[in-house]
Amino acid sequence: MSRNSSKSYFVVSTAILSTLAILFDVMSDTFPLRAPWGMKIDFVGVIWILAYFLYGLKEALSVSIITAIFISMVMPTGFLGATMKLIATLPMFLIPELIARFYGSNKSAKIFNNIIIITISCILAIIVRMIVATILNLYWAIPIWFNISQGEVLNSLGGWVALVTLVAGFNVIQGIIDILVSWLLAFKFNLSEYFGTW
């Protein structure tokens, strides 16, 4: 039985990548890496997207959900943080999946080794991520976290432009890190050659 069709290979690879993602989340909380303006950068999404590049959509979703469950149960941000992380990162491999399907279901992940295709994927994914994250932050996450209304969120930030700028700034940087690092690991450090299954 090839590793491509092995259920045990799927279980083991999912467990390993989920563990790595959880470790990165714990480390990002224990030893936060921050941009000069205070934004915390983590590498959890890198593992989720790497799971996609190596093993496809099913594995990426499995690793993401397992990690999100851990975050919601153990980490200080709880369910809110887990949900926001999951929803913000989903476009980073769902958009590439749509592009892969556009090229045909029999195509392998190697199509993302093309700089034009990965750049288009990255740009589209980040645009979708920014839109979703902006809406969720305004109408759900920030009001719950700070126990304030949507109007108070806009007033405290100085309006829509400030909100979009804040959310966009975070999501563009985090999105580029997620795609770039996972892409380098998969295709420039050749992990897709050694471990990939599609």
C-alpha cells in the first residue's frame, strides 16, 4: 500500500503536524515574537498551509481543526481566539485549493512551485482573509473580547478606515508569513518531494 492511500500515514502525519502547530501556538504565547508596533506574529498557520502543500485539503482541515480545539480548550484566548485564527487562516489554503481545481483535479501540489501561481494564490487569499477578518472583528470578536458594541469599536479606533487599516496590516503580514514560509519549506526545502502525497 502506498503512503498516498494509507489511512495510517494520514493519521500519523496529521498527528505530527497538529503537534507542531500546537507547539508553535504555545511558544508564540510563551515567547511572543512581536513586530515593532506590537503585533504578535505566530507560525501556527504556517503548519496548516504546509499540511495543505504536502497532503492536500483533507489533511489541512484536520490539522487546523485539531489545533483550534486545543487553542479553545487550553490557551488564554479560548474559543474566540481559536475561531478567529481558524476562520482567518482558512482562505490561505482554500483559495489555493480552488486554483488547483481550476487547473484540474489530477494536478499535483507542484503547480504551486510556479511563482506566478503562488503569488496570485497569496494575493487572492489575503484579500479574502482581510474582508472576513474585518467583518468578524467588528461584529463579533472585538465586541465580545472588550464587551463593547460595534459602534464603540469604530469610535474607539477612529472609524472604518482605521479599523480596516489595523486589520489589513495584521492580516497582510501574517498571511505573507504563513504562505511564504510554508511554500519555502514545501518547495524550496523539498519537503513536498520527500513527504508529499499529491
